Amino acid sequence: MRDRLRVLYCDHLALMRGKYLRGDKIGDGSTRFCQSNFGVHFDKDLLPAPGAAMLEGLPDMELCWREADIRDSWEPDTKIVVGDLYDASGAALGVCARQALKRAIADWEALGYRPQVGIELEAFAFEIKPDAPPTPYHTPGGFVYGTGPFADPLGVNDAIWEAADALDMPLELITSEYDVPQFEYTLTYDDALQAVDDIALFKLMAREVAFEQGVLLSFLPKPIADVGGSGMHINFSLQADAGDGIGTGGIDGLTDLGRRCVAGLVHHHAGLAGLLAPIANSYARLQPGTLSGYWRNWGGDHRNVTTRVSSEGGKRARLEHRMADAAANPYTAVAAVLQAARLGVENDYALPAPETGDGFEATDATEGIAENLAGAIAALDADAPLKAAVGPLLVDNHVFMKQAEVEKTAALSEQALLDFYLYYV
């Protein structure tokens, strides 16, 4: 078979939707999809969500890509590319998350800064057997920071690494997490759009390569009730055309810009949860004392705060936001973090003192996030500045679909709730 092209976009549910096209389409190009995909839920229900145009005839939208963004794929005889969505008039589609990230980058560039991003993903592995539900991947002798066959007896992560290496995908590390069979995947820091394209394609590649090994790699925030959860930590810095960026590492090294970024993230804490922790299962992970982003706080080298200031300096200086999980669309999540930080710079929000408690038995924080998806979505919908910055139509679509999700999942048992998500996230 001659080369074909797999064209993709990341939708409102963080699903990578796309098509295979003939090889002669490789180059700058476009193809059309039904815009009402933005009203389709996990259970295939089609809803009249804002921006989905379900009641306006289910019109086309156009996915456009650049030849420069086309890559080799892990599938034989296939190239792959992520593109941007436009409406029939040629305007950027308001529900397109990649366009939202581009706007966030442009907003920072207008201030003289270039955002750079590094993302850490966590996932649990499950073995797939005929006529049986997925069971946790058997890793006898596995432990946190474990490597080798005791941590990964089937060599699933070796296959993922080999695929990433063959594709020049900038995978920086793989390691075992605290609750085996859980793994962390970190990609190399890069300009924001490149970094998020990389992580979106890496997540898809890792799941497909693992699936071929008989393993379901799940990025659900809490797929196993009695162990820890999985996050998607968003690290970012601001490269300055003129000035010092966020600082030189550690709380004492934060510049005024860095402090204002932290203030923005703290100020918009409650609203951010609706975008960064976007499914009902997210709130099983986001609890006090779980090394996640529950509390409205910040600190230095402290894993029990939401915004962590790295102790590393120079090119490795960065802020780490620890709330998100990988059920979130990574384009939306990074756009939201960058916009909340920018709002802190432009609005000069007050910055509370850094956390001094241990985060397990004591904390200075007096506010957390909502206890469930319904509350988080209400907080997001009420945060007008964040909504305007991320994109009103994108957020309206998200709020509508997640309110429907609350209703769909409210009466589900714990197992039924996992089944609602497991093969998609």
C-alpha cells in the first residue's frame, strides 16, 4: 500500500477524530467533517450543544493542515498530521481547541513573551483478555521509580519508546509511579503549540501501541478506586523578547511577572477545574492530601500545592500546575492555564502567601475546588474573564456537554461509571 495520510483534530471530549486520505493528499490541504461532532457524547448521544449546529442542518466544518506539520506515523505506510478547524465561511471555528491554544500563545506574544510547555502524563495499564473485563496489568515486584522487567514484564513501554524514537517524538522519560501498574510519560519541553501537538499524538500512539500488546493504557484520572490517581501536570515558562520571564527558580527567584502568573492561577482556581478536570471521575482524584490540585494554593518545591514553583533555575525554571488530568483536551487545558496566568499579569490580582503546611494534615488554604463535576462546571460558567479568554463558544459548548454528562453519570454505579469512560480516556 502506498502512503496514506491520517488527518486528526482533538475534540471536546479529548478524542482524536480523523480520517485516512489517499497519499496524493499529503501536502498543504483540507478535508471536511460534520460540525455536529461537537454535540456527540461518549455514549454516542447527539445533543444540540452550542457550536455544534445540530439544529442548523448539521453543516460541514473544514480541517486544514500544513505540509510542514505532517509526520511519519507508527502505522505502516502512513503519515499523520493534526490540523485546525474552520467554519464554512473560513473563520476559525469557535469550538476548536487548537485555535484556542493559538490565541493564548498570540496573547502572550503581544506582551513580548513566548510560552514554552512541558507535560507529564500518568496512566494505568490494564490487560485485555477475551470475554473478560480489563484487569490491572500484572507487574510483580513493581514499585515507584521501578525499571526493567519487574515493572513492565511484557515490555509494553519498550514498544512505546521504540515507536517514539522511530518517529523522532521527543519522549524524555518513562518511569513507574507509586501505585503500580501506573506509569509516567514526560516529553521534552518545547514551544507551546509544538509541545501540545506532541503530547496529543504521543497519547494516541502510546494507547494504540499498548493495545497491540494486549494492554489498555488508561489515562482516566481514577480508574482504580483504592489507589492513587493519574494527572497531567502542565509545566510552563515564558521566554522573554526583553526581560527576565518568570524568574530563576524557586519562590525567591520569581520575578514580578512570575508572581503575577501565580496570582492568576490562584485567582481562577475554581473555574479552571471545569476545564482541567472535565469528567465525573476526575473528582475521585481531586481530593485533599492526594498530591493533586485540590487546594487553592501555591508553593515552592512542594507536591501538595496546586501551583508549584520549580527550584531549578536558568532554562529549566518553570511553573508547574498540578490540577489537570488527561481526560482534558490538552489544547484546552494548556490554553486555560496560560490564559489564567495572563489574566493575573494584566489584572494584578493579590497573591496570597505560599503554602507552609504539609498538605496532608495541615494546610494554609481555606478553599478548594468543587466536590464534583457539576460544581466545577458552575464555577467555570461563572468565571466570566476566564471564559472570555479561553473562548466563549468553546466554554459554552463544554459547559453544555458536561452538564449533560452530570445527568448521564449521576445514577451509575462505580463500575458502570468506569465503563462509561474506560476505552475512550
